[in-house]
Amino acid sequence: MVEVHRVPLAPRASRSRAWTDLYSAHVERAHATLNDDHAPSLSCATLGPVSMVSLALGAGTIQRTAEHIGHVTEAHYTFLLQLSGTATFSHYGQDALLGPGDFTLCNNAVPSLYAADGPAELVLIRTGAGTMRDHLPSPEQFCGRHLRAGDGLSQSAAELCRSVFAQLAGGLPEAVHNRVARNLLDAIATAFAISFDELISSSAVLTGRHARVRLFIEENLRDPELSPGLIASRLKVSSRYLRMIFAAGNETASAYVLRRRLEECARQMADPASAHLTITDIAFGWGFNSAPHFARSFRERFGKAPRVYRREKLGSVPPARSAEIPVE
């Protein structure tokens, strides 16, 4: 059986609040914004250990932050299948540019941002961490990765997702739910495994450790004390081993931390919901403790000063409070 819920037509701010409440009640806690006149809808169904959720929405975002993650009581993983439209999914320090038929994977214990460019439809296939690992060992290493529609068996997996959800809407017998759920998870997991065979073929221990390090960094990105030394100490690995973990990506641990902080600062600076915050508020909120260092790093990363970047994204810059430390 499929339950259908719709956001009523109302002013945009009211629809955003209603959409946030609806998504939080039937999927998981998040903050949603709407950037056009669409009234989104959500359809959900249970398939044994799997929850399937179909979303139809307009331009806007669905974001999970540290605040939302603090309420997590059970670890889940979610396959996202983009059915129509385009969107960007930001997770584990990676941006997946999703088009029709594309997949990605999400860990609900790590911040994420789904941003649709316009009208879009997607399906979420959610299951517990234990069940996911039965089908896709070390799922952390696949989170945020982009499985394109033409890669390997992804098209077959996408067609199966559509078919299963349609059959749930039509009344799929409950006696076969568990079997269908296993087949569905196997199909999607196999598509990921085939497409990322090189990732799996490399040292499983090393790639698994890399995923755990990235998870630790994402969870502690706002901590100004976060450093390679702290990471190595908390995860009980040597500094040399930490360097080895990041060597494959041609990026040091400290460079990864800096890049991720700058990316999150840039996202928040471009978000109208954060327009009341100064640039210094945002930078210090993401672990920077020096405004000049932030400004220099931001300019090197994005090719323009923070104020210019924000003005271009928002159209105007809110008046700075007198307590703000000058930032270029």
C-alpha cells in the first residue's frame, strides 16, 4: 500500500515549512526550502526491511545538518534514484550531478544536501545499516558517489525500482515483500559494485579506512581543533598511515579538511536562509579561527573574495554587524 501526502498551495514560506514538516515526519528530520511555485508531494510504502519513498518537487533543497543528525536513533542508508529533472547531491565531500536514471548513496549519520534545479522526481530506497551491509559491504565507501544511468547495470536497477514501486501502489502481496526487497537491494548493490569495481579491487582495508576517516571528518568539520594529528589520535592510526590513506586521491588530510570547510562556507553563504549571518559568523561556524586566513583560502579556492561571491549568489549583501571581523 502506498500513502500519498501533498503540500497544500500556500505562500512559499508556508509551503517550505509544510514541506519540511512532511519530509521530517515520513522520511527523516531535515530542512527543506522551495524556490518556485510547485507544491511538492510525497508517496511512501514499506517493502519488508525497505522503505520506498517517491518525491515530486520543484526547485529547492532538502538539507540534513548536524542538528538533524543529532536525533538519529538508528543508522540507515538510502539509495537515491533520480527519475526526472536534474539535481546536485552533496555528501561525504562529493557533489553528484544527478540526471534521470542516476543513483547515489546516502548515510543518514552524515550531513547531506539535495538541491533540485527545477521540477524533479526521485525515489528513495531506505534500509537499516545492517541490512545494507548484507548486500553492499563497507557501504561508506560508496556514499556520495555518482552512479550514472548508462553505467553497468544501473539502467536495469532503475527499471526494477520503478516497477517495484508501481506494483506496491497496485497492491503487491505482502507474502513476497521480503523476497522482492532482497532482490531489489541486490540489483542496486550489484550495479554499484560493478561500476566501482576499481574502488573495490584496491585494498579493501585501505578504502574502508578512508571511508571511516572521511566520516569522522564530516562529523567533526565544525571543530576548530580538527587536524591530522587529532584525526590520527582519535581513530588510532599513525600519521604515516593517515597520509597513505589520502595519497590515492592526491590530497592530504589537512587539504581535505580545508576544502570541505570552504565548500560548506560557500554553500551557506549562497543560502538565503543564512542571509542574517555575517561572513565571519559562517566562517567561524565551520571551524576557521582567522578571518584573514579564511579570506585568502576562499579566494584561492573560488577565485574571488567572499563578499563578492556572496553578492553574486544572493544579489545583495546584508549589512554587516559592527562586531564582524573584516573579511575581504
